[in-house]
Amino acid sequence: MHRRNGMALEAIARIMNISRNTVKKSIRLAEQKGLELEQLAAMEEHDLEKIFERPLFNL
């Protein structure tokens, strides 16, 4: 069982109704962008969607 800030990835996935792998990918993306939990928590939903949207293709 992996934990992020004291919460198991499985628990986060269950609460968000998404897969554990999606949780891991989202955490990894936020870390790559240098974003902290407090910053993400303060963002509006439309800003979060811009950060976590999937690119249509990779160059």
C-alpha cells in the first residue's frame, strides 16, 4: 500500500471514484509541475482541469 501525505492511494481512488493508477499519474504530474497540495487545494476547478487535461497527442 502506497501513501501520500498519510492517505493511501487506494483510499484516494475510492473517494474520487477513479483508478489507483490515475491517482498515481495525477500526483506525478503535479510533482513534475512543482505544485504543492496547498496550491492545488486553492485552485478553481477550471484551472485544475487545464493542468490535468490530457494532451491530444505527444510531439
